Amino acid sequence: MSDEPKAPPEAPGAGETPAKPGAPAEGGQSKPSAAPPHTAGAGPPKPAASPPKPAAPAPKPVVKPEPWSSPLVDELHKRFPGALSDALIFRNQPSMTVAKESLIALSEHLKSQEGGGYTLLTDETAVDYPKRPKRFEIIYQLYSFKLNHRLRLKVLAAEGERIPSVVRVWPTANWLEREVYDMFGIEYEGHPDLKRILLPDEWTGHPLRKDYDILKQDDAWVQANLHIKSGQ
């Protein structure tokens, strides 16, 4: 029997290479790390604050008609005294209000080469202002190829007042004046064929007047001529 002491038994796992931190255990799978504990009272993240609204733009200045001074206006004042009650310019659009007694003579002059060569009547229409003593404005839009310039004439008329026709000056006024008569009831002296152009001859009233009852008049004509009641 030997008297040498026996070595103590090795501990389990002794001599093995230690596993690296975070490495899965041998023969097993790694477990996901636990979620951080929920902080009591914490809610979802708040959205970012909205940017401040931009300041409202400053209001644009009101543009009003201004007196129109031009050699043409000076000439017309001298040639036709008292014919023009005003001459204004608004947004680069010149206009003149003409007495109806001077309308034909002044129009013939404007059409001549001496008067500017306003040979084209591009439109003739009207506007109804029922609270004015002269409730209607008859408007003539002129164009000069010679000057490349537009000019607007206006004539004022009261209820039932007749206006001289400019058909003999600008033939296109034939159909334009018929439309004004049809829509407003304004009558023209000297028109060769003044009758309705858009509505039937038996139509009652004039639809672009401010006192026209469109529902009543339209229903009456439809029932009388098409035998259809409103709403069918």
C-alpha cells in the first residue's frame, strides 16, 4: 500500500473551455432577452407639434375707376359738346358714357379713320340696375385694328325708353340688338327687324331683367306649349 495522498476528484466541467458570454448553451437554444419593464403611466409617444399657420396675406387694395384723360376724349368734348357725361378707365379698360342723342354721330366719327378707325363692334349688351332712375346700361364694345385698341361706350336708359339703333354704323348690331331686346325688353329706334332671337315669339317677359320671375314664367310656357307640369 502506498503512503502517497490521493488527488481530489475533479469538479464537473473542469478542464472544459468556458462558454462565451451570450453563446447558447450546448445542446440548447438561446432565449430571447426579456423586454425592458414597462414604465408605469407611460403612454404612446406624442405626435410632433404642428408648425404655426402662416399669417394671412394682406388684403389687396381696392381698384376703382379713374378719370381717363386722352387726346381722343379731348377731341370728342370739342366735337360733340355735352355728349360725354364721363370718361373713365378701369383695369386698363377705357369707357365713355354717351348721351343717346349723340350716339349715332359720335359712333360714326369713331368708326372713321379720323376718329380712330373703330370699325368692329365686338359686342353689344346691357345690364339692369333696377334701383337707378335710368335702370339700364346699354354697352358697346369697340375695337380699332388701326390702333389695336379697345373702347367701351355706355348709354343709359330708363324703363320704356327707346335707344337709337347702331345697325347702320355697325351691321353686326342687327343680331346683338335683337338679343338685348329679347333678354331685357329694350327697344331700338331704326332697327330693321326688331324681334326675339333666342326665345319663342310668344314668350312672356325678358329673362335678364332683375324683376323677372324665372320659375313662374318658364313653368307657364312649358305647361302651355309642351303640356308638362313642373317636376315631371
